[in-house]
Amino acid sequence: MDNLQNKIAEDGTIHTDIVIVGAGPCGLFTVFEAGLLKMHCHLVDALGAPGGQLSEIYPKKPIYDIPGYPEILAQDLVDNLMKQIEPFQPGFTFGERAEKLEKTDAGFVLTTNRGTVIHAKVVVIAGGLGCFEPRKPNLPGLESYEDRGVDYIIKDPEKFRDKRVVIAGGGDSALDWSIYLANVAKEVTLVHRRTEFRGALESVDKVHQLAAAGKIRLVKQAQITTLQGEDHLSEVTLVSEAGEEQLKVDYFIPLFGLSPELGPIADWGLNISRNAIEVNTMDYSTNVPGIYAVGDINTYPGKLKLILCGFHEAAIMCQFAFNHVYPDKKPSFKYTTVVGVTGF
């Protein structure tokens, strides 16, 4: 909390102009657009670092529809956005979920699941598809091995250096991480319950090449049925057409996708349609004055769930949020090519 602009009171509460729920690409770009209008921001995200889905799910995947970038890796886009907002010195609360929201005469009070309290005049919900929960296979005792040999998301590949890893899944994540860990882990076994993969053809070809070269073990029409180990996972049972076998492992990584849920946001009195927040496209406001929603978490007729559309929504929204932060002033729109970009 070393932000010099957002004030921290003696009781530890944070005071800012805009609290942004979600530090994905749209949340980060909101900081930039708000900063141009001299509005301070504080971001809250349940993940441990900025970037949202881009950093958490596919940091090494290329993105092709960002204007000015024929191709850019997801994590590189996040890094660029972080650099872009540096002059505006936003505050961040990571690893905490936005839990409770109260309306006050001065604006809003947001409380996280860990008790962090943030006072803001405006709330911007930029939580992507919401809170993500991994789709877990139906395995006895699975949850008892979480953080003890079972991981659903790979945050630090070095964790698996020289380890025996079993990955289960047939989508892009399972393919991509099998390819990546082939040069990190001691052993990589990819288990898929079907014969055909759902991922990119290039990745499928690469996996088959690595399997042919002995870099990974590929087992189709198979599944993991049991987990064993005392303090840490040490063995799994693999059932395939060839029969049943016991595999010595250090980590089991089931990658069956993530299920998006709105979580506590669903209880904030907002109009919800099909797990998304309804907004007015004039300003991307919700039915609650002072609360806006941008990016994949909102919905309206003709909605396209694209990062670049979220950027547009953030730019428009900030022009109207200004009226809540500075009710006695009018926003002055100026081109950055003329005035440049300066901090506070």
C-alpha cells in the first residue's frame, strides 16, 4: 500500500475516488482513463497479481486483435498496461475478494473477505467473467491433496522443476502446459479421456511430436481414478485401455477449465442477466447510481466479449464517473497527442 495518492486513515481504511473490482486488462486500462481526468484508483483482485485471465490462464498465448499489435503475448499486454498506468500511482489489494458493498452519503464502502475496507465515490466492476472456480474431477479425497500435490492453475512453472507431473485434460491449457513443462519437469504424463483434443491444432501436433520423441508420455482414452500419499501426493492410479497401473508422481494437475461465478457481487442489488451485469451503453452504468461495469462482466444488446471493447467501455465510462467524483466540475476532454500523459 505504498500509493501516495490514495489516503490510508489511522484505522487502516483506504480512501480513493474509484475502487475497481478486478485487475484484469479492462480494470487496468480504467486506471489510465481515470488518471487522465485526475481521478485516483484502487484495485481489488482475488488473484495474487494483476492481469486477470491473461496472467492466470494463458500468459504465453498470443492475442491478435489488440489495435497496433499484430500479435502480442497475453502477459506482455498486461506488462504494458502496468507500465502505462505508472504515472497515476494506483493502489492495489491482491489476494482478497470484494465481499460486501454498502452505500453511504459520500459514496460506497467496500469490504473484502479479509477485512480490508475501502471508501470510494465510485465503484467500477471490471471482474472479467467473475470469480473463477476450477472444474474438479470427481476423485475421492481430491480436496485433501490441494496445495499438497494437486494444483488446478499453474502460477510458477519452476515449482515443477525436476518433478514428476501428471496433467489431465484435453483443452488448450492441458496441451500448452504439457509442452512447456516438457523442458522443466523430470517427467510429464498427459492423460486425456478421449482420442481427440479440443485445443489448437498446432499444440496438438507439438504434443504428438514430443510424445514421439519421448519428452512426454501421452495416454489417451484414459483417466486418473485414485490419489495416494501421506503428507503429500505420491502416487496416482491410471486406468486406460491397456489396464490399470500405479504412477509415482509429485504433482497432479487436472486442467478441465474454470467455471465463472459472480460470487458476492450477485448480492449487491445489481440487475443480473445470465450471470452478467446489465448496463446502460450511454455510460456503462448499472441500475445503482455510482456503480459501473466494464469488460466481460457486463451485458447489453450487441455485446462482444473482446478486450478492445472493454477498453472502449472504460474510456466512455470514466467521462461520466467524473461527475460523481467532481460534481461541481465538467470533464475536459483533451487528446493525449496534444497534452501528453502526466501523473498527479
